[in-house]
Amino acid sequence: MDFSLSDDQRLIRDTVRQFMETEVRPVIREYEREEKFPAAELRKLGELGCCGMLVPEEWGGAGVDNVSYVLMIEEVARVHAATAVALSVTNSVACPPLSKHGTEAQKKKYLQRLARGEILGAFCLTEPQAGSDSAAIQTRATRYGDTYRLNGTKCWVTNGGLAGLYLVFAKTDPDAGARGVTAFLVEPSSPGFRVSRYEDKMGIRTSRSAEIVFTDCAVPAENRLGEEGQGLKIALETLDGGRVGIAAQAVGIAQGALEAAVGYAKQRRAFGKTISEFQAIQWMLADMQTEIEAARGLAYYAAWQRDQGSARMGAYAARAKLYASEMVNRVVYKAVQVHGSVGYSRETDVERMYRDARVTSIYEGTSEIQRMIIARDLLSPGGGVRDTTPREGARPGRLEAEAKAFESSRPKGGR
């Protein structure tokens, strides 16, 4: 397995990096003070192809691999995590389920616009009494002829109030438990759709998180995504991919914090020399760099596994998301510490990064949920060995390639 970047991947990374430095960094503090959503900047990123990176070219997307997508999210989050979140939701949890499960008519109506950045997507699963326990959602969808009527409340909806398309999960058969959940494509103009309030958050403040109420919200039957009862399956497989994006976001925030800490340590003087000359500071920076590289490797590997169609994609995504999200909280803590009292000021980037990082170990599955996924995979038949054994559910034709790839990655002569 070779993780050296291709020419196309380097071009994506460098193009996004240049855009974020020239177009976004100069306006971040103004936007943060006003809690202004970066709509104009997101439109420009859409023009660069950053809103539909995993969407096939035939549907208006960039059609790139998942490693390229991770590179893009990392570079955006390195400068501004809130912008990365808006992009991650559209790329990771709006476009993929529509691309995989949508009808030709649905793709033509929505997927092209999402991929081009004309509209943003939103993912509506979490409810006030149903977070990690997704099967416990209470939103109902009742069919009347060729229309469904949705009733219920969704919360913590990223891009809420701004998105042009909402992927909503509701129970069509309350007695069927997890098998009674169905997915719907809902437009904000639908009768009965209402944004009831916005969350006042610790971090990621320029990214909207909304509570949405559905009151006899009329949704055409043609806007059902997949069949009735497939909703929870669609949601969970979508979140597997979304967690790779969150891992990349965490790596990007950490990288930005490290760069800020290194820059400050080189110019801040104390006791007659720069603080970068003190061993205490050097050790903090060394630990930060090492942890970032470890998390980056997990994120890239999970992205690569997704490109290979691995049957164990969920476990790889969970490992990347778990480590990266907890790593970034350690790294930003040290970045603030290197800055000293200045790091506690809203005039520094690391103060914002400290607040922005906290949510990465909560959304799209808490750290505790990730540990459950990892342990379940580890304790499953064959889960305690290197992935050379075909696993049930793997894509036909991929198993042999996966086994060969894993074998070739083993160190020769033992470990």
C-alpha cells in the first residue's frame, strides 16, 4: 500500500490550501464575531468542485477518491473548522446516500445541484430523545395516497435553515423498531416544515445547528429514498463514511493549531531567548506532531479502505474518528498552553480551535459509540487477526484484492 500522493491529489490539496489562505483566513475573525455563515466562500468552494467530490462526474461531481476528499476537508479545517463542517455534511452524509439509493429522477433533481454547490445538504436523524440510539427516533411518516405526512422534531441539524435538501429519517412502521425507519428527501419549502430555533454553541459558531419541527409536513412519495424500512440501514452506512470526514476535520484543526504554536514559540521571547528553545515547549510540540501524524495515517487508511469497498469499513472509520477526535483535543490544549495567557484571548486562532475541537468527539457518533463499534468488530469471528480472511458482506471480487493488499503491507521477517 502506497500513501504517497498522486499529482491530482497534490493539486487538490494545494488548490484548497491556497483558497483557504487567501479567501477565508482574512475574514474569519469578522465572521466569528458576527456569527456569519460563510455562504460566499462555500459557493466558491463549490465552483472548485469541493461540494460533490465523491459524486460521479456524470452527476456533476468531481468523481475523486476518498483520500482526495480527506485531503480537501483537512485543508479547509486547518483554517476554519466551521466551513469544513458544512462541506463534510454535504459530501459525506447528503450526497452518498442519494447517489447510492436515489432514483434517476431524484439524482437529476437534487444530486447535480448538491454536487455543484448550488444547494447544501442536511442530515436529520438526531432527536431530543434519540441521539446515539438511532432506532429510538419518534418522528412519524404516515402515507396518504401518493403523499407522506411527517410529524416530529429533529435537532442538531447541521446546515439547518440554510440547506436546500434535508435527508430525514422517520418511522413508517412504529411497531417494527429499527426495521420501521424510512428515509425521505425533504425540501425546506414543503408545507409543515419549520426551523424552530438555532443552537447557541460552544464552538463551530458560524456553522448553523438547527432544531426542525415537522407538522403534517407533506412529502411526495416519489421523494422516499429507498424502500420503506431501509432508512436505518441507509443512515448507519452513511455515518460510516461521514466519520472519515470528521477524522479529517480533526486532523486539520490539529494541524492548524500546531502551526500556530510553532510560529508563536519561534517569536515569543522569555528569559533572554525564544520559548522554542525550552525543552518543555519542544516536548509539547513533538508530542503534538507525532499524534497528528498517527491520526492522519488512520484517516488516510480508512479513506483508502472505503475506496477498496472494504466490508469492515465501519470499524476503520470508527478507529480513525475515535483517535483523531480525542487527539485534536489534546493537541489544541497544548497549543493554548504554548501561547500562555495570549492563547486564552479571542484574538488568537488557537482559542477558537480549542472550542471548535471539542465537538469532534461527540457528533457523528460519540467516542463511546466508536469504542463499541471497534470492540464489536474485534470480538467478531476473525476480528482479532489481520484482515486476510474474507468477511461476510464484502463486495464480490474485492476479497482477494484486500487479502493481497494486507499481506503485502506486512513487515517482512516478522514484527
